[in-house]
Amino acid sequence: MQISKVHNSSVEIKFLVVIPAEDIEKRINEWIDKKSETLKLDGFRKGKVPKHIAIKNYVDQAESFAIDNAIQDYVKKILDDEKLAPASTPLYQVTAYERGKDLSFSLIVEQAPSFDLMNMKDVTINTVQCDLTQEEIDKSFNEFCANFQRPIPVQRDAQNGDIVNFACTVVHKGQIIDDLCHKNITVCVGGSYDEQNNFIKHMAAVVFEGKSLGSSVTQSIRVPKIKKFGKYADKKVELTFEITEISSMSQSELDDAGLKWLGFNDIDSFKKHLEEQLRKEHQKKINLLRKRSILDTLSELYSFDVPKSIVDKDFNEIWKYVSAELKEARSVDDADVRGKTDEEIANEYRDIAKRRVRLGYVISKVIEAEKLSVTSDRLKMAVEEELSNYPLEQDRILTFYSQNPEALKKFYPTVLEDLAVEHLLKNANVVEKNIAFNEFTELWNTME
């Protein structure tokens, strides 16, 4: 075997390898011999086919196996001998081969970049601070009131999006199941409800469209096979729905009825809740701007090379979505893409992909160096964040995670990244600039 190292950079090594012809022949013969042990052809007993006939019938298959098997063995030997830990799957390509002659192939091995973390005490992070003023809180309250909608009873058939109040009777083998019945239950027609834990609402949301006030609907269904339904789990039952009220989401004043529908006793408790939510959302934006500031700073501080295949993979994921948006933008002559070729725009996003990969290595090294880990509290915060984005599907989401705890691991990368950013901010020289709310809003809009 001949191995030549023809290229060696910080993240990529290229080898040219020559495998002797006798090695390939040996592997071909070994494959044929093993195949012959169980081979059965017309005119011959099992395992008694002459070798020259076996070769004639299976030489192509044997040769293909021999080449692949030899290359895999040689790649492993090179990785072991050179003590290489590939950052991606090694790439090889046969460059020369003819039966009975040596086989040559090229091998590219990508490595994770080697770099040292900088002392963050020597790094200045410029970020912003902005107070949420009472004026902005009052403005948000007034906008909420101006656009407030609540269910208003209507005298027509139920439509998609309507709120329907109904009674539900559940019967099993002629007997009413009191534990599963409801005298007053509310559903949004066409809404999404957990099919397991909320099977009654799930069914009602599907069947109510086009039904009139006072009408009854009967459906046969099998109770979900989960513990909470006790002895009725997995039993076939009949559900009878009786519609008692149909309401349409309509413009309304935020009066006592509106506050009650929102779940508040008075206007003061609602204002307090609104302010808490606004301050929470505002702080979230500040944190994200700080995160962008430190990532921008890290991008300027670190300039090491990164594996091309990993950049290509990240770029392809980005470009899959960007190219579709680009096509639409060109159809309306969007100013953002006017005068730029697709290649120029693609190069911009390739640079973004390279930055993302490089920052990923830096963040990973911080996580490893500081032994950061996902705590139950941080995981809970991540789940709550997702729930806040899907208020009508919270039951379904919680049920999914309770039944599939492994799915919670999808939050780990984001949580660990946030922990790393928090650690870096804590140790860096952070310079905050107080800005007016309108300036903060403009800054946030550029980030989006």
C-alpha cells in the first residue's frame, strides 16, 4: 500500500492511496470461495459449483465488494495511523482501476478546527438598554382595547372559527357515564384539540360546522386507551352533543363581560397582567439583542477555517428556503434583490453559513470548557416558551412531551447555546448604551 499526503490544512487533509492488485484479487477470491460454500446452480449440487463457473457468474459482484471492502479497510487504517477524528464522513473517489492492476483512490478527511478560547475579560461587548415606559404600556393597552374581540351570541349555523357551548352525554352499552358527561363545555369550531386527553372537544370541533343552535349530534367513538379514563379506556361509546349557544368572535368593548371572558375580575388586574407580559416580552427582546451583539463580536474575534462539507450542508439548508423567497422577490422587483445576481446572493448566504458554523464551534467549546448542562428549570422555561407560541394547542403539546420525553432533547442545543452566551456576557466587559424606545424599536426591526 502506498499513501501520499498531498494536501494538509488546519481542517482538511487529502491523501492519494494505491492498493496493490494482489490485495484486490485476494478479496475477490475470498468472496467467491465463501459464496461457493452455499451456491447452487442448475446441474450442480449445493456447494459443488466449480470455482471457474462461480467466478464467471459472480465476478462483477465479487469485484465490487472487494473494492469497497478494501477501501473501507484502508481508510480505517489511515485514520488510526494518523490519529484523525473526522469532523464529517471521509470522502473518497476511485481515480484509477483496471482488473488485475493496482487501484488508486483519493481520500479527503475533514477535521474540527483547533483554536483556543479568548479571555473574555479582555473583550468589550457593546449592547443596548431601554426602559419600557408607562407611555408605551398605555399605548399597548389602548391598542388592545381598540382591537378587542370576544364571542358574541349569533342566530345562525356554526361556522369555522365560531365558539360553541354545548352539553355532552356519553353512553356505553345503554348506560350513561356520568364521569365523562359535561353540562357546559366550550369549543372553537375547527380548532385543534388533543385527540387523546380531550377527545370530546376534538370530536366536537370537527362535527359542529354547519350545525344549528339546539341541534343534537351523535357520534360513535372509542375512548382513548389512557389511564385517566379508567375502566372506560379503549371502550366504544356514543357521544351526544347538544348545542346550547353559538358565538362569533366580534369587536367589543373591554367591559365587565369582556374582562370575565378573558378571566379577570376587574380592569386593574387585567392591566397588571398586560404590563407583566409586555415587560417580559421587552426583556426577551433585549436579551436577544445582547445575544446578537456577543455573536457579532465573536465573529470578529475568531477567523479560523471550518470544514467545507459542514458549511455546504448548512448553506444548502438555508438556500432551500431563501431561493423560494428570492424567486418571489424577483417577481415583484423587490429592491433588496434588484441589481444582484443569484450567484452574488448565494455567496452572501454562504458567508452567513460559514459564520454560523464557526460560531457553532466556539459555542461548543465554551460549553465543553465550562461543563455547562441543561437543568430541569431551563428545560421547563424552554417548554413554556414554546407553549406561549401555541396558546390553543397547549394541552396537545404537553401531552406529547409527557408521552415522548425523548422529544424534549430538541431543546438542548438552544438551551446550551443560551447558557454559553450568558457565561460569555458575565465574564466580558459589557458596555450598555441607554436608548429611547423608538430607537430600540427600529433596532429590533432591523434584527427581524
